[in-house]
Amino acid sequence: MAIASNVVVALVALIHVYIVVLEMFLWTTPTGRKAFGLTAEFAEQTKVLAANQGLYNGFLAAGLIWGLTLGDAGHAVKVFFLLCVLVAGLYGAATASRRILFVQAVPAAAGLALLLL
């Protein structure tokens, strides 16, 4: 189970690294606008807010990677950061887009389930 949980934790971390790139660096590009369904004007108006969101997603990714690097000692770190991702995903799904439920919350829940088995 340890290998499976670490694979899922790494996947969640990679998803958040991708979100960081989208929100901090690609927000106003066609790729970033397409990912979030934004007009060029709205993307330009909100790029500072998106970069801030991206930074927070970076902290989530960093925490998960940190937990992975700690080996067995990182269990509590991985649980904490997966819980953070799960809460963020549930909040995002309720307030912004249901797609967030499947992109963030479900993978985090799967990782938590595997860690806690």
C-alpha cells in the first residue's frame, strides 16, 4: 500500500505543480485561458490574483513533496497536506467549478484513503 499511496501523493503534487504553472505563468496565454475558460480581458484583469492562487498551490505541492522525501517519517505531513488539498478542492467545487472536485478533491481523497489503510 505504501507504494500506491506514494504514487498518488506524487500525482497530486504534480497536479499542483501544473496548476502553479498555469496560474502564475500561463494565466494570460491561450493555454491558461483555455484551461480556466477565461476571456483575454478577464485574464489580464485577474493575473495578479491568479498568481497569488498559484503561489498557494505551490505550497501544497511543496508540502506533499516534502512528505514524500521524508519516507516513513513523512506520513503525518502527507496526511496534513492531502487534507488541505481536499478541503481546497471541496471549497473550489462548491464555489467555482465542479471540475475542481475531480481534479483536486478526488485524487486527494484517494491518496488519503491509501495512506490510512
